[in-house]
Amino acid sequence: MNFPTASLIEPAMLSVSFAPKQSKPLKIPSLLKQKADPTYFDLRVME
């Protein structure tokens, strides 16, 4: 199963696991939510 979303989300999850506390914790989940949201891809295609 070669889904682009999987290759994007998995490394992001690893980044979250090893992210220092200095990172903004609210920003990372919002990015993951956008990538997982179908409408996010639709908007990118429309652009």
C-alpha cells in the first residue's frame, strides 16, 4: 500500500515523538489534521 498520505503522516508522527518541548505542540497536530483532511487535498488541487 503506497499512499502518499501514509509517507507524509508517518514521519510526522516520528517527528512529534522526538520533538523537543520547545516546539509548538498545537501546530503539529493541526498540520497532521490538514494532511488527513480530504478537503485539504481538494483545496491544493484547486489551486
